[in-house]
Amino acid sequence: MLKRLAIASLGIASILLTSMPAISAVPSTEGPEATLKAPKLVPEDSISTWIPSESAPGLGLAVNLVYPEKARYPDGAPVAVVAPGGVTADGLSFTMHAAQVGCIEVRFAFPGGGSSKFHSGGIYDYRGTQSQLALKDVLLFAAGKIADTKGHYITDLVPMKVEKSNVGLVGWSNGGNVAMVTLGKYADELKSVVSWVLFYESPIGNLFYPPNLGGIHDLLLNKHYRQGSAATGSCNVDWKKLTWWQNGKRTGGERKKLGEVEIPGVLYFDENGNGVWDESVEYALNYATDVGLEKQIYPPEVAITLETRHMFDKTVEDIPLDEEGNPIPDKKKKEPPKKKFLQKAEEPKPEKKKMKHIVDWPKNMATVRESEAYFQDRDGSAYYAKIAKEYPNLMIIILATVIDHLQKQPDHPHIAMQYNSWLLNKAHWVKINPEGCYLAQITGLNFENFSNNRPNASIDASMIATYLEQEGTTKDYVMAEGAVAELADRRRSKISSFPLPAPITLYYNRLNPPPPPPPPKKEE
């Protein structure tokens, strides 16, 4: 299945209620119909504005509202706020076409992100504290809690009713991490705002982003990871052969793609023990690629492993030095007594050298403390328990396909770990992938083409692929539409039962008309 996202064009249009520039959401399609079954797209319209936020002083946050031709419900359209994937600041060019199922899709740029004509104020911090504050404020705006910089609320901007009590958050890929951290840190403000969350193949867990078990940009899989262990809540990796090549450099790394100079040093599994990285047969770990970093930042689990294995520990002779670095003579040291003439001098006893234990940690690698500080704000896995407790009615769908867009391990460790973590922490309602009836209604395909997993049920991690959506049926954004529609319907109707014989709300647009009624039975 194609894993590229449908991208909305960035033309500037006029606005109905504000003087802000608007970004038109022109639907696009990809892939031949013979390969992927996707519904025809109804034209989408949008309105853009800025909302105030301490994270974006001056301009505020650039926000784009993509709204449908017809609201999903007679009393309004639910709202889906999208936390974009990757590590970039711009989420305005992304769309999952939630408007096709009658929802308002809210896109935004993190502080410092956007285009030259329409962007957010502030400085981008790569999904750190300022990015989380920005996402919190966008969610409050989506729920009608705060107005934009001109004093307009979301209900003033879109030409339809808004179901402000039906607001969800979509964590697309790495956007799932900033979504988790934001929900956890700002639970007091958001627990009455966010009703449901959709995660699209989100790499939640510090070994998953950047991928350190084997990602799509790696030539090899990390064969030292024990298959299936992630389902238990902890990735079991044998670190014995992990080696640091101080002067090595990666070729064509992610930093080079970002225009950054590659930081020297390669952390890899030395399979042949020669101390030199062989890219073709030896797996190298990945580190954070934020622009401006001067050190390689590996996940805390990796940094702690290096420390506990004493990889950089050395023992040196403890010789006191003066300010110029010269050895200071030991004044307490006594000269041996002079012997009488012809008397055989005693051999001096060998002096025991004082040895000192030091840690020679590489200057271009983040320490354990630095790694923990970095990932504390960027790894959502620390917030499962708090979110499950603070959002007692939260409904969650984890969207996952057989061929992941980022991870390559066949046991889909990030999916199994996330699902089981929600169960372990007693989340209210969680399932893998939307019900087949929703995807069938959107695509016109038989519901048996899609997975149908029972919510809150244990899974057999050794057969994880059976719970995932197959490739070649429809596009990923269509699956996301189905998940958003199901979550919004369940929130509105308060129906959590399984299975559903049909979508709770049968929504049709003018390019997706209802099927014709069956012909009347002939009288006998």
C-alpha cells in the first residue's frame, strides 16, 4: 500500500469571516483504482486563522479548518485535531480528509512552522514543551473554549454547526508522541475537551522513534531484539555486542538530508569484533536528528546500557599535575639513605602506582541525564497510566496495517506494546483498527475485506498480523476516516458494543450516495 499522505495545496484564498489567509484543501488521489479502492473525494473548503498562545508570541498559531459540505449530524460536525507525524514544524500541508465523513479537520503549524505567508510565531523546539503548549491551545480552540486573535470562535468561522462536545485528537505517526505528552501534562484542562484519540501507527516508546529496532531507512533489522518481547511491555535487546566507533561517520544519514553536518561516531553491533562498522552486515543505532543538535542523543535505555556496561570507563595512573599540566614532585618522598663505602646498596622496592578510575564519555554523545531530559518531553509511553486515569471515558483506536510506514520488525512491536499498555492501565475503551462496517460503507467494499477486532480484548502477539489491515485494499487516510467516523459516532451515541451490524450514523455525501433500495418482491 502506498504510504504517502494526500497533500493539500497551499494556495491563498479569501475568507468569509476574517481577513486571514486561507489554505484551500483540494483533494488529491494516488494509486491506480485497480490496486487501491478509494472513494471519490468531494471538494473540501477551508478557513485559516491565528489563535493566541504563549508558545507563539506575536502572530499566534497558524490554524487551518477544513470543513465538509454537509455536517455528519443534524446538530453539527465533530472536530478532529491532527498532530502531524515526522519531526517538522508544519502540519498545515497534511490532510487525512476527515471532511469526507462530515467532520471538521483542524490542522496547525507548531511554533516557528508554516509557510512564508502563513506561519506561527515563536521558535520550533522539535515537539518539546512549546509544541505541547501549542497543541493544548489548538485543542481548546477546537472545543470553543478560546477565540482566535480576532475574537472569533470556531463556531463563528465555519458555515455550519459544530459539535463542540465531540472533539478528538489524531496522532499521525510520531504525532502520537506529542499527543500523549500533551494529554498527560495538560490533563486538568483537556480531560473535559478530548473525547477520543486515534493513533496512526504511532512509534510510542523511546526505542521506536527514532527507530532502533529497524526502520524503513535501515538496511538491516536489529537482530538482537527478541521477537515478541514488546508485547510484554519491554523490548528485550541483547546489548553485548554494542560498540562505539569514535571516528566513524554514517553516509547519507538523516542529518545530511536536513542540511546538517553528520556528528562523528557510530554506535553499532560489532558482529565480527574488528572495531569498525560494516554497514552491510552490522546494525547501527539511530539518534535524534533535530536541527542544531551538537550531540548524538540516543534513547535513555541505550545510554543507561552504555553506562552500566562501563563502555567508556578507563583506569589511569593518578599523578598530580600543576597548572601547566606538569607532574608535581612528591615532597614527602624521602631519598634513600647514603650507604657506607663498599657497602652493597639495597635495591629500592618498586613503588605502587596510584590508579584512578575515570569515565571518558564521548563529548559528541549525550549522557544518561541529557538523554532522559530530551526524551521525557518526546516519548509518550510515560503517560499511559495518567491518561487512562484522568480521561475515564476516553475512546481509543490504534490504526495499523500489515506493512508499517516506519517500523520493519515483523512482530509490530510498537502496536503490540501500545495496545497492551492501554489494557494494562485499564483504559476505558481501546481497539485495533475501525470496524469493518465503517470502511465498507465508505469504500463500497464488502466488510469482510477489513479486520474486525473486539475492543478491550487480549490479543495473541505471535499472530499480530491477523489484527492488522491488509495492504492493497484501500488507502491509509480512508482507514483513518473510518476510524474518526466510528469514534465520533460512539462518543455521540454512547454506544460501545461490538460488533456493530452497520455504522451508527449512515453518512453520505453527493459523491458517495446511499445504495439503491432492493427491488420489490414479485407477488406469487
